[in-house]
Amino acid sequence: MNIRLVKGMGLLWSSLFLLPSSWAATASISIAQLYQGSFLVGTAIKSSDLKKPPSLSSSLSCREFNAFTAENAMKWEHIHPTPDTYDFSMSDQLITMAQQCDAKVIGHTLVWHQQTPDWVFQDSQGNALSRDALLVRLKDHIDTVVGRYKGKVYGWDVVNEALNEDGTLRDTPWRNIIGDDYFIYAYRYARAADPDAQLYYNDFNLYKKAKVEGAITLVNQLLEAGEKVDAIGMQGHYSLFYPSLNEIEQSVQAIVNAGLSIAVTELDVSVLPLPDDAFSGADITQSFAAHPVYDPYTSRLPEAQEQQLAETYQGLFALFLKYADNVDRITFWGASDADSWRNNWPIRGRTDYPLLFDRQGRPKLAYQYVTQFIP
Ligand code: XIL
């Protein structure tokens, strides 16, 4: 299904001239099929879809996308909640769902400082673990999780968000206890557990020059140490107000020039006002007080913003197509607006419209723009 038949979209765009204007709502061809010659098009699958029989959103995911990332189910706190307990119920369900839908599975994520229980970094008395003990624990986790899904997970976000905004290494318990080389061990263990799985370094705000340079340096250190890294994951939690396409393109070019591949791993475009002018990124611990001024579209998205969102997505897809030889995948962080974490972050309880499908699962103008119009 995912064979790269056509790199570059000349054929696709010319064939689209033949399609009626209303085709997007009714067509049997999905966005993933449309881009099949260029890159995978994926979505995050929320945990509630992995706990019950298929729902509207899981059937939408199945119909439209060919790569699934667990939004939360494979994070340490869910898959390995206590030292002696692994819980594979949701992650096994993700594998089954992906097999039924002929989609690839992306494993998210093995090493992160968020959504990781405190016990991971402590001994049974609650004291900080030694470097050696934490490395043993990390290896056990990676062996168990990656080993279980050997041959079934297409690629892993091995380390997530290890960098500060200036490109230096972030202080996390992983770094503080193991040292600066912790990520080398993580990639070594992951490769040993499934030599054929792709391995990614994943982070947000990689449109910033200093941060993308930090990511490239980190990946080069891994490659020099003899480890395997297949792509840099640019999360892509964007907004109508930032970043500019030019900023993203500069970063894409920097990654391509370094000889590396790109996966856009968590794409969404918030339409809501920013909580402050300097706001950007995807730090999940950030939280701002709710106020109606920051939640202006509770009943519907006005046409002007709908149009702006569509044009933003069209620009993003045109850019990714331009670099399709180096872009392996575009994954949205959810299928419909009802699913999106952006409704609750960085301000809880808002009504955001960041994805291609509306709250009823119907394709939005943005869907038409990325599937129908010539950039
Ligand atoms: C988010 C999920 O979408 C939320 O449901 C959860 O409460 C917090 O995490 N960067 C990542 C993702 O790598 O795992 C985060 O997902 C969003 C930011």
C-alpha cells in the first residue's frame, strides 16, 4: 500500500483537474491514498478508541490514514505503570486496529521526561537511582516494549523532547542521572530490540534555527557513535499565528542538507488566540487561565478563519511535497477537531479547530485545500 510510486506530485495534481469539486466529501480515495507516492499520512489514536469497539473517530482514522501513533497508550505511565507491571491492553489494540486498517504503527515514545512515573528514577526507598541502575531499567523497558512489537511497529520515537529552545540538552532526570550520553544508550537498546524498526528523534519548535541545529547535532552524535537514526521528527504543533512557512522551510532545508530525513509527527494548527505573544511550542506542563477572550469560536469557526486555516494547511502540504524525497510521513495529532488535545492545551476547555475533519468527522475546507487545489 505504501510503495513510493511517484515522488513529487505532478501526476497527482494533473489528475485532480479531472475531479468534480465536491469529490472530497464523497470520494472513496483517502488523503493517505492521495499522497501514497510521496509520504505516509497518519493520525494519533486516542486512548478511548483503544478501550472500546471502533467509534466514529476510529473508523475515520481507518478510512483516511495509513499510519497510527498512540496519542498516549504507549507512553511509560500507561504501558509500564509500576515497576513490575506492563499494561499492553491498549497498545495491543492499536496493533490490531492498524492491521485491520492496513496502517503502519508508530511507537510513541520510549524516553521522555513527561508522562513517566517518578518511580522510574527512584529505588524502592525513593532515593535517586544510580546511572547503572537506571540504564538497566531503561534497557528492560525498551527490550520489553520494543521486543513485544518487533516486526509490528514501523518506527519508534525513541527520545522525545531532549532539547532546550537554544538547542542545548534539556535537564531531565534521564540526563541528570545517566549523563549526556543517555540518548546513545536509548538508541542502542532500541536497535538491538528491533533492528528493522525505524528510529526517530522527536521534538517541538524545530522551526527555530537554534533548536533544529541542536537536533541535527544530537543525531550526528548518535550516528558517530555507530547508532541508527532514520529521521528527525518535527512535531508540528502550530498555530495560525506562527511559525511562518519560511521558518519551517529553513529548518527542513537544514535537516535535508545534513543528509537526514524528516517525519512530521504531530501536526495540528490551532486557530485560537495565543495566551501570550511569546507563546509557542508544545510543553505539556504549560497552562494558562481560561477567559472568554481566548475562546472566541465556541459555536462555529467564522469563514475568515476557516479560509486562513485552509490556506495554512495548503502551504504546509505544498512545502512538504517540495521536499517529498526527504519527508517520510505527515501525522496529524488526531483525526477530528473533537479529538484534539488543543481543546485543552495550553488553556483547558476551549473550542479549537486545528485538524482536517470537523467535530462530526466531515472534511473541512482545509481538507479540500490539501487534497484538491494546486499549491
Ligand atoms: C499529549 C496528548 O495529546 C495529551 O492527550 C496528553 O494529555 C499530553 O500529551 N508532544 C508530544 C505528545 O510528544 O506526546 C503530546 O501529546 C503533545 C506534545
